[in-house]
Amino acid sequence: MTSAFLTKYHQLLSATLAVIALPFGLYLLGLSLNTGTMVVALAIAAMGLNLCIGYTGLVSFGHGAWFGIGAYAAGLIQRNWFNNDIFLPLALAAIVVAAIATFVGFIILRRRGVYFSLLTLALSALTYTIAFRWTAVTGGEDGLGGLKRGSIGPFSLDNALNYYILVSVLCLGVLYLLLRLVRSPFGHVLMAIRENQLRATFQGYPVERYKLGVFVISAVVTGFAGGLIGFQNYLVSAEAVSVPFSGELLAIVVIGGMRSMLGPAIGALFFILFRELFSIWTSNWLLWFGLVFVAFVLYSPGGLVGIWATLAKRWWPPPEEAAAMSRRKIYEGLPLPAFLLPKGLDGIVLDVRGVSRTFGGIRAVTNASLQVSAGEIHALIGPNGAGKTTLFNLVSGLYPPDGGTIKLNGREIQGVPSEATCHRGLARSFQITNLFKGLSIYENLRLSLQAQNAGRFNLWRDIDHFGHIHAETAELIKFLGLEGIETIDGGELSYGGQRLVDLGIALGSKPQVLLLDEPLAGLAAAERERVSNLVKNIAANIPVLIVEHDIDRVFGFSRTVTVMNQGEVLMTGTPEAVRADRRVQEIYTGTGVPEVEHLSNDYAKTSAAPILRFERVNTFYGKSHILHDATLDVREGEIVALLGRNGAGKSTLLKTLAGLVPLSSGAIEYAGADISRLPAPDIARAGIGYVPQGRGLFAGMTVRENLSLGRLARKTDGSDGVVWDEAQILDYFPPLRERMDVAADYLSGGEQQMVAVARAMSGNVKLLLLDEPFEGLAPVVILELFKVFERLRQHISIVIVEHNLDLVLALADRVFVLERGAVFHQGPAKPLLTDLKYRKKILWL
């Protein structure tokens, strides 16, 4: 028992030894015991702030407000009701701070990120103004004086040693309480919120309630420290609530070390010693302290306590991902753990009827319906922009639907918050791996299982006392094949490992329906096979609704397939019926009859000089390997189309070309020069224009301003490409002539696309990259843009990504077809345009 206690609370023992040694150390430096009291009290305040910043990720710029409110409340309570007493005023002041913090937190916690931080800063400024000007209550600029420390029995607290001992004992008590808090289920959820608030919500945690709770606790601890320092000085002044003091408090936490309970205490000692010793030499000590703060932010984000870890990581790097993954033990054929088996599932489990959702003027999902039955894998497929992930978001509670009903086991759940939806039995994974990258694999999975336990709000009980949760976590780790590496942080795993953890987090919610959003995306062949087998194993007991672009594999293990296109459900049926359906084939391979007349491609000759060579390029998004030795070339005056299924890597290839995503290996040669390692601005200046999917216009700026910014940092002398002045651009895009002084966000979709293309052309351009230029446009606008691109081939080369195959094949000279990031087919576009059977052979399922 004693050994376990010391292991868990070794920081408490270290702090005890520190407060005993501190007076002796200060004496050797020529400093008084009052300085030691200031260090200990500031340590309490900084530990309170650290609960918000280091443990929850709530960056407060104005926490000094609570320090001052606590000090004023304790002083006023003593002066008016409890003269000569120190303990009751401190206790009642804590209650006052808690009440005010609850009210304030309820308001400002509705905002996140920098907006929350700025609101706390405003709170500090407002509190300072009140304290400085409300002379009748606070004493104004003279402060609130006449405070007394009182005594404890025969021991007078006016004695510096006695008061130091009292403050030290109280500090150790606060430290013990905070250590209990962070080791409780409540405390572990705070760290999950810090790492990934969205994921914590979808695990079933009411995140806003946790944030309000920790905000209030943090304010109370900081206010308690304010009261102690007020009694030490026998005076409370407005400086205690000032913005500069809030900044000092924040610097103390950062320099000491966030994410460590003792880090802020070390930071408080550093701050006081720096102030006392450095101010002897210069009155500008605060300037030098600011420089030290900046240095820690840049070079040691872990603060003083993290310096050793930073150096150790540099001197002894962690094992490579492959080596780490090789340590895991995989048990083939394990059944789904018994605690995950839902009870009483029969018939239709998830029933979605007539669901719709619009975002602004865009209809993302329209009257969509599907049903998922017990024991089945139900696949949801469709091209890019079909509305699949939006439908997932509606079903899982991320967005409320505008209309329709969603029933889970006969109970309506539309409009129910995500955390409540999870507790009703619906869990999901995400298209992009969504886990707690700073927490271990074990903790990632344990948090999901803890969310289903009634003790998830417990602030006191140690997490080690929940033995059944740990047993379930171990069993889930074994089922997923992650045993042996459970102590590795989620962010250190390979992409395949992160996919498994993401699946495990969803499973840990003990769902009755499991939603999987592209669980096979970016996985190597062996991992795809393993995850596919896991999904089939799970679906035997838990119905699965899956979005996946590996359609061949989806058709192999799904019982039912629903096809979406343009936000609507096209059809639902068996894999065989879907594969044979003409409408489904058309949305993937086109009709073979282009919407516009195909013009002769005489501009691009085989003998034309090459302008771009893209050779064996590999690109990663984080840990996900997207492009695999991708190779293509583009000639002068040529239009090249990049084709492939969703997730094949087409947009990533364009972004790699534009320098927006760095390549890890390979070569990119443009106009005879190597641009492989050039940053995106230099590539743009070299003559490559990029039009992203979604247009990416500068909202609030006029068309003229968008075009001016397009040429501002690029040459317009013709040395690196064709010069496109305003007159030439308007010749190509006549509708923009009357819209030059209209804000871009007020244009129609077609006009916005014209502006996006025109902006890319505004500098010297030889090569134009187009990502889905026809997406969401009316047929008349598509025809207009088609003709523009046909004209442009006389002057520049174009690489285009477009899912409308009939259009893009009518426009292109050559095509490169990608599958899982690799080019598996290249050749002329004309055979694919005119021979539909050949097109299906190359591009169909």
C-alpha cells in the first residue's frame, strides 16, 4: 500500500522535501522567508491555471482575475464579518469565486480557441477597472488594507515562519487534491479533451460540462492562492487582477512545464528568483524574462521539467514505426469480446428516412433514406461530393438534419447531441484517423470503455480502482492485435496502427450500430486484409454501416449497398444488383456521350517538348502513404487528365505539384528545372497556376482584388510563361467584366470558378492545375468553361482532375489513371471517350 502510494504520489513527496529545503536555499541567496511564502502561494495559483492550460487545453490569458477576486473576497469577508480569522474568509471566498466562475464559464466557454482566450483577457481588464475605480468597496488605488493573519492557538501567523508553514501545508494539501483529481476518471477525460475534443465528444463525454467543471476548479484554486498572498501582504491591490499579472502567471506555467503538476511550482520559483536576483542588476528584468519565456516556447515547450525529455529524445530517438509495430502480438480468429456483444438486436436496427441538410445554399443531402439490419454490413458508396460523409455526420449527431427521421432500435435520435447518441448505442470512426495522439494506445481505448461506466464523472476515485474497465481494455487490445505496443502514444503509430486504434475507440463505446468511414483508406495490402476480416467479424454481432472507396472489397463483404449521388440516394440493393445497374455505372464511368462536342486536339503533338516530368514520387499525409512511385509527364500545349476512384491520390498529386504537400522521395522537373524541394510560392512564381477544389477565393474581396493578389507576387513580364493582363482575362471570361467590383462571395458558382481560374492565370503561367473545375456548375456554365480550356491549350498546358468522365475525356489529350496512389494506366483519351466497354474495363469496379 505504502509503495503504491509513493509511486502514484511521488510528486507530493518531492514537494514536501522542497518546501522544507526552500527556506535554507533562500537564506543562502540572501532572501527572506516572505519570499519563500510568495513562491509557495504563487505555485498554488500556477497549479490552478495549469489545470486549464496543461491538462485541458483551455488557454486562459486572464486567470489573474480569479487570483484578485479571491483576494478581494477573502479580505472583504474578514473585514466585515470574521475579524482576526483567516480560515473562514478563505473558505467563503472560494465559494464566491466558484459561483462567479460558474456564471462566467457558462458564457465564455461557448467560444473555443483564441476567442476563449481573448474573453478571459477581457475579463481580467474588466476586473482590474472595477477594482481600481470602485473605491468604496475595493479601496481603489490605495488597495484594501487592514487585513489580519490571526493565529492558530498560541501560534501567531504574523510570525513569518509560522505563516510560511501554514501556506506550505495548504499548498501540499492542494497538490494532493489536484493529484487525486488528475488520476480520477474526470481528470483523464480532461486530457482527452486537450488532445481531441471532437473525439472525446463521440466517445460519449459531455465535453462542455467537463470544461465548465475544470474551469471552476481552476478558478477556485487560483483564487485561494490570491487570498493567501493578500493576507501575507495585509493588503489587496488592483495589481492582483491586472493583465500584466495574468501574463506573468501564464509565463510561470509555460516556463515551469505544462502537463506536469509540479512544473508550475518550479516555474514560480524560477520567476521569483529571476525577479529578485536580476532586478538587482537592471530595472528591465521583465524584458529579459520575456525573452526567456519566448526561448522556452520555441526550444523547450515542455518547460523546465521537460528539458531532460527533450534532450533524451534527441540523444536516444524512439524506435522506428515498423520496429514498434513488429512487437505486437496478433491472435488470428479471436471472437468479438463478450462485453461488446449487444443484446436483443433483431430486424431493422437503424432506420433513416427522408433526411435532408443544407449548408447555406448548398443542398448536401436531400431526402436520403436507408435501413441497416442486425448482422449485416451495409455499404454506402458514391462519387466525390455525393453526400456520404455528410449523411454519416447527420446520423451520428454531428449536425442536426433539416428534416426527416433517424431511428435507432425504434427510438428517434435526430437532433440528439453526439455524446447522447453514443450512449444510445451508435458509434463511429472517422475518414481521417481521429484519436488522442498524445495518449497511449491503452488510454485511447480505455477512455471509450470508461465513457460507458457510471463513474465517468468521478473526481476522487483513482482510475486504478476500476478493475473491470482495465480488464475490458486488455481484452479489446488483444482482439485488435495491438498487444505488446499498448504503451506507445497513438501519434507514434504507423497509419495502419492508427486505423486499428480508431476502430477500437469506436468499438469501445459498446455500440449497437457501428459507422465506419473509410476504414481501409491508406492501408497496405496486409493491413487492408486484416481490417476487412475484423469488420466481418464485428458485423456478425454488431451491424455495420460503412463508407469505403475500395468498391471491389466492399462488394465482397457487404450484404446491402446504398448508392448516393449529388446528395440523393440513387438505389439500394444487393452488391450484384448495384454492380449491374446502368445508373450506377454511369455515375462512375459516364455514358460515353459527352455533354459537349469533342473538339480536335491538334495542339498537342507527340513531338511536342515536355514541360513537366513527375518521376516516381512518394507523398505522405502524416503517417498515411498517399502517392506510391507516381509517374507522369506533360507536354507543351497538352491537356492531361488524372482519373481514378475516390481516394486514389489525384488531388494529392496536384498539391504535390503545386508544393502544398511536400514529397518524401522522387523528382519533379518543370521547364528543365528541378522543383522537387521548392516551396509553393516559388513554384507559383515559376509559372505553375493552381485552382483548388472549392475555388479558394478570398472572401470579402472583390473580383478585381482577387485578380490583383494573383499577380502581386508573380512576374508579369512573360519570362516564365504567358502574360495574362486584365484585358486578356476578360476576353476569356466576359461575364466578369460587369462583376469586377463585386465581392467574390456574392458571385454565382460559375462566376466564382471563372475568378479562381483567372486568378491562377494572372501571373506568368505555363502550366495550369485544375481540381474539379466543373463541380456543382450548371450545364451552360460547364460549356462556357469547357470552351475556355480548349482555347487555353493554344498557350499553356493543363493538368485536370474531374470526376465527370464524359467531360474530361472530351477535353483531354492523354489520361493517367491512379489506383491507391500509383499510376496503373496511361494513354490517349480518345479510346476511353468513344469506347464505353474499354472505359469500364479500365475504370469500372
